[in-house]
Amino acid sequence: MRLVWALRSALFILWMAVTVVPWALMMLVLSIFVRGQALYWPTMRWLRMAVWGARVICGVRYRVHGMEHLPDAADSKASVVLAAKHQSTWETFAFPTLMPHPLAYVFKRELLFIPFFGWAMGRLDMIHIDRSKRAEAWSKVAAQGKRLASQGIWVIMFPEGTRTPRGSQGVYKNGASRLAIASGVPIVPIAASSAKCWPRKSFLLRPGVVDVSIGQPIDSTGRSADELMRDVESWIEAEMRRLDPEAYVGSAEVAAGPVSSSEHSA
């Protein structure tokens, strides 16, 4: 079975490599003439190809619960900060294809040096930071995050900072909650069981279903950053145990919050 997974995964990696080069070059040329959403949505089509390839080649399907918790897609100025569980590369590819508004990732600037993929990312209106300069990094996140929020762009951050193994929990940092408070927008927690199919730091994909669950927006008004992030952490970790219970066998039980009945699958 692992041999089959390995062969399919190798084909998927080849698919990404073959498609990213011409697509990134086209986006670099396009970026000479347009910016903003006119560049963002065409660039995201490659991510759709990557998610499609994972599904067709490797059998990685997905379900989305709670889309109704997001602001109305017709309201171009409604903004939120998304705070998501981070287990694999899958959600970094999938989230921009799932959300009805443009997203701006906060990411380490080293990703800009990845040939083609990173070059195209660098032409988008996102927030790349130098993690070695913490104070300077936060100032950049705050300034650019507030600017993007005023334009209706949703900033997405991974509070744990890096990918965590399936069934584990990292330290939740309060950068996303600080940004939500500074921007005066709600924060939306998101749980995703992606490590079931695409494990951390691995390109050996396994067939299965990734569940993405979007929680209700949490008002940031009058909240402290630490208190707000504790609410985000509590919801995400409880929801992770509901979505992927076998990964948490033997761990402390956390009562899950209310779950939306809406679902999208692909």
C-alpha cells in the first residue's frame, strides 16, 4: 500500500512541478500590468490545480463545514482575521481556493526565494516577515494588516506558527488576536484535519477526507489579545478532537462547541 501511495505522491509532485513553472511565469508577466484582485484570482488558479491534483491523483478529498459563519461574499469591505490550525501544506494551498474573498498570508520571507512559486507570491499583496526581527515583524504585520482589512482583504495566520504533527498541539501565539484587535475586526477560528492525508513535512499523501471546520466569528472589541487567543485555541482544539478523534486517543478530552450542519465536499 505504501508503494502505491509513494507512486501516486511522486506523480502528484511531478504534476505540481510541471504546472507551476508556466503558470508562475504567466503571473509574473501579468503582474507588470495589473495588481490587486486582477492578479490575485488568476494566481490562485494554480492552487486550484494543486488541490485538484491531490484529489484526482492521490485521493485527497475534502469537506467544509461552517461557510455560513464567514462574512457575506457580496460585502467586499467586510473583513476578518482567520486563525487556522496548521498541520500540512494542504491547507496553505486550499484555503485561498475555498474563501470567497482574497486572502493575505503572513509568512516567513524565505518562501519568496523558492523558484517560480515564491517569485509569484512576491507579486501578491501579502505580508512577508523576517522572523529574526520580532519587533519589526509585528510592526509590519500590524501596519499592513490594518491596511488590508480596510480594503476587505482577509488576513490569515497560523497561531501555532508552524505545522504540528497529527494529534498534537503547539503553542498558540497571540499575533492573530493582536491584529484582530488592532484592526477592529472579528477573528474566525478554523480547524482542519489535513495531516490525516498529507502529514507534516512529508510528500507521501494518503487517500482520505480532510475536514475543514469554520467557527463563528469571535468579536475582538474590548478583549485582551491573550484572552481572545485562548478562546480561539479552545475552539480549534476541541473541534480537532471532534473531526479527528482517533488522533487524540488517550489525550485529555475537550468538550466540542456547536457544529454547523452545512457542508461542502469535493
